[in-house]
Amino acid sequence: MSADEPTEKAVGGGFNPPTPTTHGGPDYGRFVEAVRTLQDHARAVDAPDHVITEAADLIEKVSQLLDPYDADEWSSPSGRRMDLPNRGNVLGVPMTLHVTEAKRIGGVAQFRRFHLGRNGAAHGGAVAHLFDSLLGFTAAKLSRNRAQRTAFLHVDYRKIAPIEAELQVDAGIDDIVGRKIFVSGRLLDDGQVLAEAHSLFVKLRPGQP
């Protein structure tokens, strides 16, 4: 079995970390970005009817092209391309994260047009999604425990989070009590706090999904 093939354990259940892969090749990142850009256009476009008709035809053709290659989550490159932002997962808000000298998580994030709520602000649900990803990454990376699930997530919205702007994120572990990992983080725009969140992640027992 090659290094990037899913293990037999993954098929049997339990919380299994993603197995790194290079499947999708050098253009997989470009593929993900193209899908994100298409989502942005779908949210933003005000085109003539015939343009929408042509676009719909083309998108359907792309779906037909990809349809024979649908794979389960253990085999798909999505979420397993460790060399790409968000591990090549198109679902998450684009973020680039790293461990800081202070042993916290720092980085940048950018809401796309696709995440628009109203009046240039990211949808509140998209902000919460960002925090679930950020704080989950923080809990796993800093505790060195990858088998965990969100128990709760509390978000305080301080200011609107603008779309299409490079924002900053900061997060760290507040405490670890047995299986409980308490984490908090902030979303900032040039030093101004836009939102804060704290959460609890629970380490899973062997075999828990």
C-alpha cells in the first residue's frame, strides 16, 4: 500500500486523521481556486440571460466530466493536500496558519465574495465557520491530539468583517482538563478586533467517530 492510500482502519470508523496525498497533481490548487472563483461569480454576477444559459451549460459539462471520479472522503484529495491552504478543502474560509514564537497560532484569512452577508460584511455564519476551523486547528496542533470534536463554540461579534480584505487571526489554548481542550481566538483587521470566540474541543476515545 502506498503512503497516500487510505488505511483499512479508515473504512471501519473511528476518527481518522487525513492521510497526506499528492493526488490531483500540481494543478489541484489551481482547480480549488477556480471553484472558489466560480462561487464568487455565482454570488456576484448580473449577466444577460443568454450568458447565464451558456454558463450553466458549461458548468454542467464540467460536472459530467468529474462525475465518474467521485470518491469517498478517505480517497479524495480534498482535505488531504497538506501542501495547500485549508488542505485543498474548498469548504473552509481561505486561511494560512502557522505556529508563532509564543506557541500560539497566527495567520491571515480572507472572506470571498461568496461569503457576503450584506453591506460588504461577511455572513455571521461564515465568521463562525472560520472560528470553528481556526480553533479546531489550534486545539489539534498545539495539543498534538488530532482526534477531537467541537463540543461548543461561542462567538462575540464586535465589528463587521469585510469581505475581500486580508484579515489577521490569532488563537491559543487556554486550558486542558482531561479530555477537554479550551481554546480561544480573535479575528482582526489591522489591530482592530472584529470578532472573538472561545470553544471547547473534546478528545475522542478510541473508536469514537
